[in-house]
Amino acid sequence: MRRHFSEKTNGVAPSGVAPAREIETGPKFRSVRRVFKIIDLVGRRGEDLTAKQLAREVDTSLSNCYYLLHILAEEGYVEKVPKNGGYRLGPAVAMLKQNARSDLDATIEPVVAELAQRTSRNVYAAVLSDGEVTVTQVKAPPDGPPVGVVPGFHGATHALALGKVLLAGKGSGYVDDYVDDHGLEAFTPRTITQPALLHAQLNKARMVGLATDFEEFALNLCCVAAPVMDENGKVEGAIGLSTTPRRIREEGQRHLIELVQWAGREASALIQNGR
């Protein structure tokens, strides 16, 4: 008879612990394995896998597969793709890659919070992760509704001011690779989908230390962002805010730009002084 435990336990399971073979073949264990396999399949094979195909791949019923997908979607690990019925990885996966909160994110948090308070706008911090912008924190003004993207959002780099700042900091060669790898998806009629126009905007962002997007990611949403730089001028992250076209017209764009640039300088100083 094969032993499943060390000699210290004389081959007997400790009180309250099921034998290893019983654990490995139990229904809960199989469900856990299927959850991880679904995440792996969606990550490796993209958006073409439907629930029916996933059920076949993980060897379970369609109803059980839908149940597992529902749990994963609720927790942010997968997202349904409306256009073809498939699935893609959700924002929670990108956040897992961060593992622990980065030093940069924790260091600049006071500036992010102060910018939200001073502007009465939603304010964001972001970094590049796997070639795409990842939003690491969002601060809403007091009593302000959530607008824009959520913490853990990953993607749409070319259509967001935050993403443009980060791409600009990487140089033109990196941008060419980004276009080849990710393409320039049109999220609205205003999204930049021509590489030459994107390069032109990023060159301007490098010169002025600021990037904008006006309804390029979502209609009725405008964003302004500035870089967070280390002592060598390397762009480590981005900080920005979102607003609406109406509020820009009513309150003036220049004032918001100046505050975002102030936040970028303050956040950069905190990073530089902390090293």
C-alpha cells in the first residue's frame, strides 16, 4: 500500500486532513484545476474560445463551464467579448502581476489624492505592463461618481492620455513594436488608428511633458496626463485625470493642464527624493 505521508506521521493523515488521493480526485479539486486551466487557455489562445469550446477543453459540462466563467468574470479574471462570444483576460490578472504594491505607486499616492481633491476630478496613476498601460490606482473626489477606467484596467494604451505618456517615454522604436503587437484599435471615431499620427502626438508629448485624449477611448470622456520621472529623466509612470468636454469648455483646459503638470512634477520629486 502506497504511503501519502511522511514517516513522522507513520503514514497516517493528521486529524482533519483528507488523504492526498481523496483530495486530488474530489469535485472541489477538479473545479480548482478547471478554473486555472480556463485562465491559461484564455490567456494563450485569445478571444476566439467560446464557452462551448472551453467546456470541451477542460472536460466539463457547458452549464458548469458557464458557472466557472461567471465566477471568474465577477472577480475580474476574464471578460466576455461581445463581438464573437469569446473571452479575454480581465484586469485582475494584470494586477496579480504586480504581486505587491510597487514602491512608485505607494510613494505617489498622496499626490494622486491631492490632485483629485484640488480638481474635483477622478485621478489615475498608471505604469506599463506587458507593453500595455495598467491603471494602478484611482482616486475619486469627495462624493464624486466613478468615471473612466478602474484600478487594474489593462490595455487601450494608444487611446488614453496615460498610455500616450508612457509610450512617449519609451521612444519611437518601442512604439513601432507596440503597433505591430497590439494594433491601433478604434474605440471611438476619434481614436488614432494611423501610426504616423500616433508618432506625431507622442513626439509632441515628449516635448511638452503632457498628453491628452479627447473622446478617443470613450465618448464624453477627456483625459490629461503627465509623466512621473526618475532622477535620470526616465518615465517610470503616469498621473492624469478625466473630465468631460462640457466641463472643459466651462472651466477651461489650461487650468487642468497646469494642475496635472504640477502633479507630475510633485510625483517625480517624491520618487527622486526617495531613492
